[in-house]
Amino acid sequence: MLDIFLMTIKSFEQQRRIQVYLPRSYQLGEKKYPVLYMHDGQNVFQDGEAIGGVSLELESSLDETGLDVIVVAIDQNSDERKNEYCPWENGAYSQKFLGAESSSFGGKGKQYIEFIVEELKPSIDKKYRTVEIQTAMAGISMGGLITLYAACLYPKVFKDLFVFSGAFYANQEKMEGLLEATDLSAIRTPYMDCGTDEAGSGTFVSKEFLASNRAIYEVVKRKVPAANFKVLEGEEHNYRSFQKRVPQLFSFLINDVIPEGCR
């Protein structure tokens, strides 16, 4: 079941649609549930409203598996997506992907993440039966970039991270520097992956995209030995490919131990 409402992002002076998936078991008792936050909300639950017509199909997938988890999806603002999902203006590294004459973007990521942590999460925890200390975040492409950034800002909030085909190149230099300077010891399970053919088989961009992800992963791995990175042979940068990785999103639920007082 999806619970849908609008919430104002004060710093942007704009309303944003929030979709909350509640498992079928939610109405049957008083149990509390872990929460997974996701970006690009239009593309999370159903194909019918997905940008490009293909979503992760999480609503039907979760209904079938019956996993006990709440998923909170925040719609993207398509006109501002690159600005909101990039913490800093794009740097020199990005020019090898976009060209030297490309226009600048980014810089609103901190405000976006502050909205999630300081406004949205408290509202979700108040409205629904959540395990407040068991909060995960997942993102795709630039949504992956902002997910890893969120973990650096709030490593004791987002302890489980899932990044599919992270578009780190936009803020590569700054992101590597932030990771080096941040204590990530509270992070439990950072998962990252990247296809070999993100921009097409054998292309320069595909090779550089994978190299960008590897470089970020190496820093994360030094900080969090449990970090996992998968290179996906032949996978491209599209939602048909991302759909295949959906089961990975809920690996943090396996063998999880929830403190007695939080149940």
C-alpha cells in the first residue's frame, strides 16, 4: 500500500510529493519497521508514472516478497535534479564526461539532505511505526552521489547504503576529499555497483564511469572494510538494468537484530 502526501521543502520554498510504501503486515499489529529512503521517487514504485516509463517496480516486488520494511520515496524536481543531487558545483573532473564548455550545475545537495534528516525523517518517524535507529538510503546515478554524501553528513543516521551506478564524476574531487576526512565507522553495509557498459559497450565514457566508481569505492573500503562493490558485466545505465539489482536493496534486513525496546 502506498501512502502519498505533499511536504514543503522550506529551503527551496517548494512542495514535494512523498510516497510511503507500507507492507501488508503493517495493518495487522503494532510491529515497528526499518525504513529505506530513496530518491527519484517517480521511478521507484510503478511504471505508469515513471520518467521514461520504466520504474524499479518496488510496490509489486515488495507485495510479492512480503518484506517487513517501509520505503519512503522522494520525488525528483526534474528541472533541479542535478542541482539538488550534487552537493557542490561540478568540478574539473566532470569535463571529461561533459566537455570543457559544459554549463555548471550543482550546489544544493546539502539543503536537500538537511530536509530529509531534519524535516522528513522526524515526520515519518512520528506518523508511522518505524525503528528510528534502523534507517537506510539508496540512490541511482546522481541519486547515488547524494546518498553517499548523506552518509558523510549523517553517518549515525544512514547506516546502510546502496548506490547503483553512482554518477560521482560530477563532484569527484570534492567527494573523495569528504570521504577521506569523514569518520564512517558507524556505517554497516555500504553497497556499490557499476556496469561495464554504462554509456554503451567499449565507449570512453563507460570506462571512465567505471573508473570513477572504483576510485570512490577504494576510499570507502579503507574506511569501512565491509563495503562491497560489484562490477556488472554488460550492464548499462537504464532502469531495465537497475531493476535487476532490486533484491540488493533489502540485504540489510537479513539477520538484522533490532533492540528489544525498539520493536
